[in-house]
Amino acid sequence: MKYLKSWPVWMLMGLIVVALLAVGTTGDNGPLTQSDRIDSITKHIACPTCDGESVYVSRASAAEAIRNQVAREVRAGTMTDDEIIGSIANTFKAQVLLVPRATGIDSLVWIMPIAVLVCAVAGLWAAFRRWRRDNSGEASADDVALVERLLAEDPTDEDNV
Amino acid sequence: MLGVEGLAGPLGRAALLVGLIGAFFGLIAAVMGTLNEDEKVLRLVPRFATLSCVSAISAFAAMEWAMITRDFSLAYIQKVGSKSTPALYNFTAVWSALEGSILLWLLVLTCLTSGIVFKYRTRITDPMVGWAVATMFFVGIFFFILTLGPANPFAAGAPGVLDGPGPNPLLQNHILVVFHPPILYLGYVGMTVPFAFAIGALITGRVGEGWLVETRRWALFSWGFLTLGIILGSWWSYEVLGWSGVWAWDPVENASFIPWLTGTAYIHSVLVQERRGMLRVWNLSLLVSTFSLTILGTFLTRSGVLNSVHAFSESNIGPYLLSFFAIIVVVSVALIGWRGQKLHSPGTIDSPLSREGAFLANNVVFSVFAFVVLLGTVFPLIIEALQNRQLVVGEPFFDKLAVPAGLTLLFLMCVAPVLPWRKASGELLSNRLFWPAWGGIGALAFSVGVGATGFAPLLTFGLGGFAGGAALRQLVLATRRQGLRGLVGRANGGMVVHIGVILIAVALAASNSYTHSQELLLKQGVVATFDGHTFELIGFKEESDARSTVIAAVVRVDGGKSYTPAITKYKSMGTNIGTPSVKSSFVKDIYLTIEPPVKVSSKTAKIKVFIKPMVMWLWIGGGLMGVGTLLSAFPGRRRKPTDATSALIPSETSA
């Protein structure tokens, strides 16, 4: 059992995972039908008359019109998904895009989550450093007395956590 | 001249006024009694709590009465009432718009306040209870003021109105309208209780672990109701909206999800405080965040501010909610600052590779996730305020950032359940993670074997198997030791919740990644095929009443049972609403919608078919989360304080 759980076995498990992910990822062929492709594209476009709904979700007539336009472009088969989204954005201005651009002030929506994550991880790292420094590992006389006193008392209830 | 049908308005207004007076004097009694240690005054608190609760119940009953009797003298009934609305949806129409929703909120809040006062009636002289009750009265006063001012459901309407449009069509065509909003509100409003006790602890300076023990079940139940409310909302969206999805990241959904994220962080990190006496400031901050975010979410979704910054001035309720939000945040932060010295925890976390280390990592991910959702929700406001430009932040943005956050949380669910408190050795981890890891590999291999593709979904399936293995391992060990009692308690009930979450994650990954759709032009008597399934148009059927006309296509699926995707035309509004029809199974759903135009006499129908794998597991996972929450609320095995707080770490020489 000890050898079963040794590091070479863990390495083997890691290799199996990588191999399976590689096989699965290379087999990804994208949308199966034209309808799948239309759905995928319309998920990126906002309905211009709705409150933040995508063309894919909305049943409004404006959304229906854009869906039909996308369907025509998909059937024509001359443009990529990004080109179709770009042409719709040119027609309706950028506000129909559901993904903010990564330029100008709009980029803040991408930068701020990363900045907050970095700050949070750095804060956690600093906290662990401080705890390691504070944790002398030596029990003081007060600590020893406290433990002895508690051991002498009747145990009270506490949830199993 | 007032007829019986015109009484609801004055009665409702009077009840709200009496309720406000009751809450006001309740607040005064709780504060003065606690400050002066005057038991006689404190004994009055339960009476005022009962008075405000009975008043809120009376106001709600008056509103229901007005709705049932179609009392069109009230503006609210003119807005959401209709003579043609069926009885059930007429009943639920009370909470179908702003004023009624706030009334429902008030009803739940005053009942909870009364419940808290009743539970602690013998300890009402305890200053922490006194301040907690005072906080609940304060929140209650705010909502009474809302219902008497900017969100008054009993405001008089224009004279001479004899009928109304009824509630939004989407709120009168599915049974879930009965359950989803009240359950969600139980979650929202329930968060007031732990928040109130946190404020009580801060004011009294008893910032140890006592207030946590008082409120842990309240926090758990509130979280459970919030979870259930969100799941039911997703189910409703799936069954009603016709786009085949369960979550669109719209502001209303986000408003419920953000406090759920911070609440989930809290119910994990609170364990560290209970066990190790640490993270006091952090836990208080999470509770304050969770409660204040419910208010902020209500402001964002109810004030109209998210449609346009300029709509802010047109809304009456917005400034009230924003001011209340600001008061909560400022007072809470000031109290935390005031008690800063007492909140300092003497303990330390020995190692990141420990249960408490995993909880901290979990908290970082949940908090950043909550920040991302909040940012995406309010970013259009920021841009409009700064540049007077319209911007929409939608599903692709949230998906892009939610996927890594979700995968990280899944990874933490693999590791955290096997970690001991304080410190784990590499050997211990290797021992405990070995079989769960094989579970993950098995799930991944199975997924690839059945043709699943794509990096993110495959990683989800693999981590899902791994995390499921870790949760099952904990449950097997617990039930082996304690029999069925091994399923209860926070640790074990929590593992049942984890399994529910894993099922939801896997189902979401599968249904979002492998949904296929096709528009089929079905002709009567001709069988069409898509994705291995057959579809045959049998005909149309039409049902009509005073409220609406429903035209449904009858479609036979796979030569068996017929399904009826429909379009409902609501006569008073002239609105057409599509209603999907779904063939569900454990493997996949076949989701049918009918595309307009639809004529009963037609021999053809344009049907959109979505083949959606594993959707049913979303609802099963949601149910398991509810069951797990219930199991968590029961006390588990009692642990002696003299027991080791962590498992023994095997020595290097042990096998």
C-alpha cells in the first residue's frame, strides 16, 4: 500500500490526466450546427432595446431582427464569428457588445479583478508570514497553566467540525 | 364614501403606521432598557415586537384582500391586478412589483424579529440580545418607512379604474412564482439576524465566539433559503423564458448571487473562528458585507438605476436604499474600528496546508468572485457616470471570469475536506487524497470515453470526480464510525452540500458546453430528425379565456409522448409569451420552443429544438444542497474540548 501511494504513482496519475485532457481538448470541433453557431454568436451581442439581455436570451423584436441578420451571415458562410460580431457592432455602435473592450477606461473591468486577486493573495501571503513569525512554537508558563486548568474541568459540548 | 371594497387601503395604511410605531418604541425600549439595565423596560420589548409583527401581517392580509377582491381604488392593484388573472396568480401578484415585494420583505423581517425576541425572551436583559433586537427594530423601521413612503402599496389610485393589466405575464404562467420569491426573501431577510448579533457583539465588546454560537443556525438557514431561492429561480427561468438557459447574469440574478457568495465565504470562515478564535474582523466584515449587499442589490434592481444613471432621479426608493446602505456600512466599519483592539486574535495559522488555510483560500476566491460579479453589474453605471456613454456587461464577461473561479473552488473542494486542522504532512495528504484523486481520473476518463471535449468542461468533470471522492470519503468514514448519525453535523452535512454543488458544477459545464440546437420546420405527418431524435407535428390546439389565448403545437418526440411548446397571447397587454415544453431525463433534456408566427389552421410549425445534457442534475444538486443544509443544522458528534484539534500526523516511519 505504501508503494501504491508513492510519488511515482502520483506522477503517473498526473501524466494520465494530462494525456486525457490533451485527447479531449484536441477533439473539440466547435459548434455542430448552423443554429449552434448562431446561438454562440448571439450570446455576445446585447439586445439594443432590452436591459442588458443578450440577443440569444431576449425575445424582443429588435433581438429577433439581429438574430435574423446573424443567421443570414452564418448561412452565407463568408465571415468568421468575430467578423459577424464586428459588423453588428459597427451597425449598432459598441454598446451592443456584451464583452467590454480591453482598451481605454473599459479595460478597468478586466484589470480590477486581477488587481484585487493579486492584492488578496499578497495579503494572505503576508498574513502567513506574520503568523509564522509570531508562532514561536514554545508554550509560555501561562499557556501551560491554562491547559492544565482546562484539562481539569468538565468538558462542555461543542460541535464536531 | 368607502365601501367594503375600499377598506383595504385605509386598513393597510393604518396597520403600517401602527407597525412603525411598534418598531420605533421597540427600538427605544431595547436601547434604553439595555443602556439603563432596566429589566422593566426590556420586558416591554416582546410586546412591541408582537405589535409590529401583527401589524405587518395585517397589512399583508389587507393587500391580499385588496388583490382578491380586485380593489381598484389602490394604485398598486391598478398596476398589477386584473379581473381575469387566475386565483393563484392573483394571490402571488402581491409580490409581483416593487411595493408588494417590499411589503413581503417587511412581513418576513417583522416575523423574524418577533421570533428572535420570543427565542431570547428569558435573556432579554442580556445586553448583546438587547442590541441585536434593537438593530432588527432599526432595520424594521426603515422598511416600515419605505412602505409608508416611496413604496407605499396602499397609495390611492386614479378614480374610475375598473380593471388592470394584471401581473407581468412571466409572473402568471408557472407555479414557481408561489415559492421562488418568498424563499429568496427568507434568505435575504434572514441575513439580518446574524448581522444584528454581530452589531450587538461589537457594541457590547463581547466579540469572542459567543455571538457566533447564537447565530450559526440562523446564518445556515438563511444561506440555505438563499441557495434554494436561487436554484428555484434558475428552474423557473429554464421552464418559462424559452431560451433554454438557467442563468443569464442579469442584475437581478447577480443581486442574489453576490450576497450568496459572501455568505458562503462566511459559513466556511466562521468555522476557523469557532475552532481557533481567529478571523474575527474578517467574519464580521463578511456578515456586514452580506447584509449590506442584500440592500445594495435591492437598490440596484429596484431603483431603476441600472437601466440608466439618469433614471435615478426618477426613482423614489433609490435614495432611501442607498442612504440605508451607507448608514449600515459606515456604522459597521466604525464599530469594527472602535473595537479594533478587542478583535485582535491571539492565535496564528500554522501552515497554509491545513483546514484553516484551505478556508482562507476559499474565502479569497469567494470574495474576489463576489467583487467581479459586483463590478460587472455596476460597471455600466460607472462608465455612464464618467463618460455619459452606454455600455453593457453581459454573460460572456461573467463566464470568462466565473469559470476560473469555479474551477479553483472545485479544486479546493477536492483538498479541503481531507485536510486536518493546524497542519498536514505530505504523507497524510498522499494517503487521504489517493482514492479521491483516482475518482477524478475515472470521471475524466469516462468523460473522454463518451466523447466529451473542451479543456474547461473536462477539467470540471475531473475535479468534480475528485471533489466528489473527497466528500464521499468523509461521509463513508463518518457513517462507518457513527452509523446514520455520521450524516449529520456541519462537517458531514457540509459534505452532502458539496456533493450537491459538484453535481451543479458538472451539470452546468455539460449543459453549457454541449447543448445543440436546430430550427426545424415541421410538417404535419412528416417525421424530422435531429441529433438522433425524431420530431413529428401532430397538430395544434388552442385554449382561450378572458385573460389569454394559448396556441400550442403538439409535437411527438421519438415516436412516444407528445410535447406542447406554446405561445400565449395576453389580451390586456397584447404581449406574446412563448412557453417551452421539455422532455427530461437523467441524461439529457429535449427542450422545444415554437417560433412565431403561429396559426392554429397551419399545417407547419417552426420548432426550435435544444438538446441539453444533464440538466436534471442541476435540480438534483440543488435538492442535495437543501438536504445537506438541513443535515448541517443538526448537532453532530459532540467533541470534547480536550480532544486534539487535528488528526494525528503519521510519522515518517509509519506505513
